[in-house]
Amino acid sequence: MTMITRRTILKGGVALAALPALPGIALGQEKLKVGFAYLAVPGDYGWTYAHDQGANDLIAALGDKVEVTKVENVGEAGPNVERVLRELAQQGNKLIFATTFGHMEAAVKVSAEFPDVIFEHCTGYMTGPNLGTYNARFYEGRAVIGTIAGHMSKAGVAGYIASFPIPEVVMGMNAFVLAARKVNPNFVLKAAYLSTWFDPAKEGAQAQAFIDQGCDVITQHTDSPAPVELCERLGIPCFGQASDMAAFGPKMCLTSIVDNWGPHYIKTAEAVIAGTWQPAQPWEGIKDGAVLITPYNDTVPADVQAAADAVKQGQIDGSFHIFTGPIKDKDGNEFVPAGTTLDDGALLSMQTYVEGIEVIE
Amino acid sequence: MSAEFLVAIVYAIVLVATPILLAGLGELVVEKSGVLNLGVEGMMLIGAVTGFAVTSLSGNAYLGVLAAAFAGSAASMIFGFLTLTLSANQVATGLALTIFGGGFSALAGKSFLGKTVPAFTQLFPTELATHPIWRVIFGYSPLVYLSLIMCVGIAWFLKRTRAGLILRAVGENDLSAHSIGYSVIGVRYLAVAFGGAMAGIAGSMFSLVLTPIWAEGLTAGRGWIALALVVFSAWKPYRLLVGAYIFGAVMTLEVHAKAAGGVFSALPSEFWAALPYLATVLVLVIISLRRGSSSGAPACLGRPFIPSA
């Protein structure tokens, strides 16, 4: 495995000079070279951490059959993304994972330039002959934690620390509040967009502001464990994001939604090696093990655990879908009619906030 | 609006303002001696990881802060050697120090990911420190009180002491200071070391007080705000104090506006996120309009001193 970080490249020309040497490492010709472009660093304990775990699962499962290159700190957007993807392709990687929504346009462009390289883009919607997408149904996990929040919140007001107003995030807060309102019909979710995925001090400050304004449950759609750590100190129930954050909130982190990318990475690499890969848009959830709910904290009462498990089980056997109508939007107009369920296309382009959400857009 | 809520807001402002105040005070002294060290962010990160590591291993947060000060100081000596002894370009070296600090702290912190550290013990009796009203005075981390003491101390040092006068002389006219026998390079080394120590302590405020965790890039650009604050303050410690609290107030307004919604919804969330930076630009404009000819900047700021020249 070769590890290249953007930081090392910046730090000195030494690392940069070493780059062209990489294609020269042609030890095993049959090895599938796999490249990963990371949004941030595995040390974020959130989104990139989860992708890195998936990459490590791939290495552990396929061993000598793959050679993995990871590029950290590629960023969410900008010219850097395109450059990194192109560099990875030029270095001989035959399978490249672009791991955040903002990498979409660069993935489309670079995949057209390298028709013999297979690209997979996480959470996007554009495909090509050699470009597939993959995503996980995180909203299923948010429906589970929303159910817990509905039971645990005395005030009936929760705070949602959000990153950017993209469909994925809107979908997440909608699923959370819909589930909570099935328990407590007056439940209110205050949401705040921080315009960043990772700024521990700001995430902590936002959690503090929510708590000061009366929220008694905190949940986050940003990546650092700072809000969980703060909630642990203040005794406010909260939920972990992307990875198991129980270590930061032994008492107050009720459960975490874990992104489990390993199975998809292994499956995809095997398909590429076997020559059976086809561009697809898999969107797997709790049922497939792509979204994991960590064991509930002991502080969650048994009846609440049972209610959460019922939601989880319903999503596994298909009897329950959180986006089944009737659902009203935040201004009280009909959003989803009774008896209908939003299809995947509607979910992936969701921009409507449901009833019970207070947010500055 | 209840008194408890007001206290909560003031409390949040003070916490947010303290690290930029600490780092800003250090940089102010450095710049007063005529040196521009843009590596504040890097030294803060090195301080943050060192403070966290030492606290995690020793269980003593005070020891952690002390170690953070030493680590920040040690990092600043790299800058000092390059710019003072070898007369390298200060801007480029400072930027390199920031990048180095980011990479070094990430490497050093690898084994501390996912850990937490014990919090600081309160300075004051628990009844006062956790009282819903009195915590606004007695409930802070010791680093907050340290930042205020340092502010008064530095103002006094620069204005009232002989050593402070020498430091300012070195920053205003290095050749004159040199010709009457003061060691320009020596004074600047001391100032740079002090600035590094303050940045290290500021960094440890992040990893030990604000968010007692270690994560890569924990300080998220606050070092640059500290640098802007020094210009904003026109190199005056008390004005730096006011500036830090104004900045803290704007950052706190941002998160509270987003949490409150309601009337604040009239403006998009991007506006609230940009507010601290808009405020910085606005104040800089006002200051430069009012200041007229005298900029307040030390005359030798950023100029290397080569004694033989």
C-alpha cells in the first residue's frame, strides 16, 4: 500500500518528486491497482475515517490481489479534485473511488479521458460507461435515531448540526424529524448549516448554542466527535455520526450510525478483477449491512430500544419506509400524499423540508 | 431573555475569544520586535497535539499546557533560526511553519485519535463555578484567566518596562538599537520564542478546553484570525482584547442565530457563516480610514536584520 497525503506533497518537493516513480512499482502485473480520493483525513473520525476503514477492509479481504493508493485531503470541490483523479489514473490505477458528492463533475470529466479505467463516485447521480455510483441509505439510520430522540426528549426539541444544504442532508433531517414526530407529534427539529463538514470548535459551539436555547437532544451531520464530547460533559443525549463515537460519549452517545463501505469496495474490486463490472448505482441500507446501527447505550430504556428495533426491522423487511405519506412540508402543504412512498429519484433530489423543521436555509 | 441565557451567551463568547486572544498577544509581541511570523496556525496545532498527548499520558492538564507552551516555542525556534540567523524570508518561512505544523501534529497525534482527556479542575469553589449566574465570572478554565493576566502583563511590559522599551526599539529601528549595543537578533529570538509559547497555549485551549479531543486540523484556521486581530488592534494589547471579544461575539451570534431561526431566517445561513469575516473587513476599513498617516505597525516589521550591512 502506498500512502500519499496532499500535505506531504505540499510540504516539500521531495514527495512531489517521488510521484512519477510510483508507476514504476510494477511488481505484480496481475495486481489490481485501486485508488481512493478522500475528502479529508482518516483522522476526522467521521466520513473519511469510514471510507478508510472500507479501504482497509478491501486490503484485508483481497490481500495480494490489490494495491491500494489513498490520497487524503482532496477537498470537497475545486481544481484539486480533477488533478488528483487524473494523477491516480495516470499512475496506473484501474479502479478509482471518488468518495464525496463534490467529486462528481471531476469524476465525469476524468472518466471520459480514461475509458479503460473504472471510476466509482460516492453519493452522486451521474454515470457513464466506466463510471458508476454508490451510496448508502443513511436516512434509514436517521429514522432509527429519530425514533429514539422522540422518546428521550422531554422538551420535544432537538438540534441538528448540519453541513451543507444538499439532498443527502435534507433527507437526513427529514427522516429524523418524521420518525420523532411519530412518537411525539409536536416534536421540533432546529437545524443549522455550518458550511463545513469538519470544524470541531464550530460544531461544539453550535451544539452549545442549541442546548442554551432549549434543545435536549443533539444530533449531527458533520464529521467531528466534538458535539458528542460536549454532550457527554453536559449530560445531553446525542448520536454518533459515520463511525462509532461511543468512546467520546460513554454515557450520552445513545447509538451511532456507522457507514460500512467495506463490503461494497470488496464486491466492486472482485467484479473488476473478474471482468464483470458494469456501471450501476447501488444504494444499500441497513438490510445489506451498508448502514450499521451500533448497540444502544445502556441508558436507553428497554421500551425505547424495542421501538427503535421495530423501525430498524421494518426497514430491513421492507414493511416500513420513513418517506411514506401523508407527509406535510414545513409550511403545512401536502408533500407526500397518503399511501404513496417517495421513489429513490425523489429522495436523491430532496430539497423540501418536512413539518417540524426550523432552519435558516 | 432570561439572565441564565445571557450568561450562557457571554460564557460562550469568552470561550471562543480566548484562544485567538492568547495567540494574538503572542504574535503582537513578536511583531513589536519587528518579526512577522505567519506560522501561528502551525504552532497552535503543535501546541494542541502536545498538550493533548501530555495530558493524556500524565493525567494533568496543567502539565499539558506547560508542554504545549514548550512545544510551540520549540517550533518557533525553527522559524527563528531560519529567519533570524539565516535571514530567510519571513513570510515564506512562516507559511512553511504552518504547513509543517499541520503535518507534524497529524503524525504525532495518530495514536491519540479517539481518546479523551480529563478536564481542568475548577479554580473556584464548585458552588460558584457552576452557579447559573456566577459562572460568568468564576466558571472558566484557568486558561481564560491566564489570557487576561497576560494581556495586562504584556501591556505593562511594553509600555512601562525597560525591557519592553528595548523590544519596541528593536522593532522600530533595528540599526539604532544595534548601534547603541542591544542585540537585535537576541531580542527577536526571545520575542519569537514567547510568541511560539503563547500560540502553543492557545492550541492547547482547543484540545484541552473547547473540544477535549484530538483531531487533525483541530484549530481550523483560528491562527489566521489571530494574525488579523493583531493588525486590527494596531499593535495595542487592550485593543487586541476588545477585538478578540468582538470577534468571539460575532462567532457566537452566528451559531445562536442559526439555532434560533425566526427573525434571523431573513438572511441565508451563508451570510451568518461569513459574518465574522465581514466584521473583520469592516473594522479594518474603519481603522484605516480613521488612522490617517500613522499605521501603527512597527517600522521594521518583516525586514530581516543583517548586522554587517
